[in-house]
Amino acid sequence: RHKLLFLLIFLTFIIILTNRPNSTNDVRTCFLTNNIHDNGNAMLNDILIDERKPIIGKTIFFHETSCRQNKVVRITARQACAVESAALHNPNMDVYVLFAASISATNNSNMPLMDALLTYSNVYLRSVNLWTYSANTPIFDWLKSGKLFESKYVLSHISDFLRYLTLWKWGGTYLDLDVIVKKSFENIKPNYAGAESSNYVAAGVINLDHTNFGHEIADLCLRDFQVNFDGNEWGTNGPGVITRVLQKICKTKLPLLMTRKRCLGFKVFPLKSFYAVRWWNWKYFFEEKYLNETLKLTRSSIAVHAWNKNSNEGIIKVGSNVAYSILAQKHCPKVYKTSGEYF
């Protein structure tokens, strides 16, 4: 009887094991789907098919890579704030939000946020298909290998993949969806990023021109991404890529020494420009006791990075006297006003 019981348990285990969904294939399938219509719903235009293309070297890009199974356009209030702040302070630049999956153009669940964004004539929502988007680029064959989808941090690493690919294809400015833009980028000379520490160049704000040295840097980034890809390390394929590439170009390992003169025209801005609040101090944005210190730290910042990896569960009540709330009221007023009780 005990042998029979053991055999039944063993067979049950084998059945469960062999029928368990393959998470790698599930993720890949989500990004493969790219229908023009899905269950009768019109989908967002694919950026490659759309008649209107990004202005080469003059566009700000955001990427949304969650690949939601319900296939509806959805971004959080804080993500929408990032987009609005970029559009508000850069009226002469296009702002593209690229969804890395086939997404319905209609979403009644958070239309107030989308409506607020689309009052800006320079905001565009588009989709990308990873395979067609990377075709005829230096990273296409590597994508087909499937290594990207075996990553422990697959959605984050798809974002890393896309930022360097987008800059290779179009040039312009890539921004993370957890920033608040405070000043215009329009008069900043192309080819720049920002230091996040004494050892690393961050990948949350990167600008590259498309025709000259910036395109060469984008090409080097795509090649480094493939050679050094590590699916078990969160930062190797994002900040690690731009840091390694610039260390070779600038012939120094120290980001704070990466000047335009030393780096053949590329500039790494000091911490205060984009990353004035360090990642371990992310609570500064959420607690009233840090308000004055945070506003002082970010006073001269071009943009503020809120470290979503650490802060995504931080709660902000609309109207509260915390730094994130104060910055949002000023730099993404429409989104903040329509975000509801919590931001």
C-alpha cells in the first residue's frame, strides 16, 4: 500500500512538472503578438508602420515593457507624470511612448490620465514588435537566440534592450518612466548622460545624435549588450552597458571625469543634474520630513529620478506635503490633477 501511495505521488509530481507553463515561452508569446485588431478593438499603431515617424535626433522616448495580458493601454499616474513633464518642458520636441507589445488604443480604466497626456500635441503613443523593430540592426540575430527571454529580470532587461536599440534607430533622448523633467533639453548639446555614482553612468537619461559620433556610441552599446549580457544581474545590461562603453571611449573609469573634451564630444553630467537623490534615499520623495532637503538637492536638476525599482510601492496622497507631490504639481499639473486620491 505504501509503495502504491508513493507511486501515485511520484506520478502526480511528474504530471505537474511536465505540464507546468514555460514562463520563458509565455513571455516571448506576449511580445510576439502584434495584431492590427484584437477582438474588434483597434490597436495602437506600430511605430514602423505609422505614417508619422519620430523626428531623427529630436525626439524623447519612453518605453513601457510590462506586456499586459489584457492588452490595454495602461500607465500609472507617476509614469504619465514623466511623459507630461517631458512634453511640457520640451514643446518643440516629439515625445513618444513605445509599448513593447500589441496594445489596444482604447482603455476606459484610466482614460483621465491618457486624456490628460493627449492634450499635448507632441505626445504620441505607439507600439513596437521586438523582432520587426530590431530587424536589420546589429542585435537582431542575438534577439533570435532567445537569451533575452531567459533573464531573471526579463521585463527590465527588455527595457534595457529597447533603449539602446531605439537610440540606434532614431537618436534623440531616452528617459525612464520614473523621472520628472524640470527643465528643457532643447538647448543641451547632443550626446550626454548622467552619473549616478562615482563608479557608474546611469541609463535613465541618455541622449545620442543619430548621424555622427552618437550613432557610433549607440552601435557600441548594442554590441556590448550582447557580449556582456547577464540575465542574473539587474544592472549589467542597463547602466553597465553605457558605463563600459564610455570607459573605453573616455579612457577613464570615473564618470565624473567624463567631459566632452575627454570623451570626444560626449558629456556625463554630475549627479545633481539627474540623480541628485541617491537610490538608497528614495524615501526622500515620500516623507514630509525630507521635503526641504529634497527640494534643495534637486533645485538645479534638469530632471529628477525617483528610483521606481525601490519606490514603486511608496504611497503618495494627492495634496500631501512631500517632495514627489510638490514636484508633480508643478511639472505634470494635468496628470496630477486627474490622478485621483493617490498619485
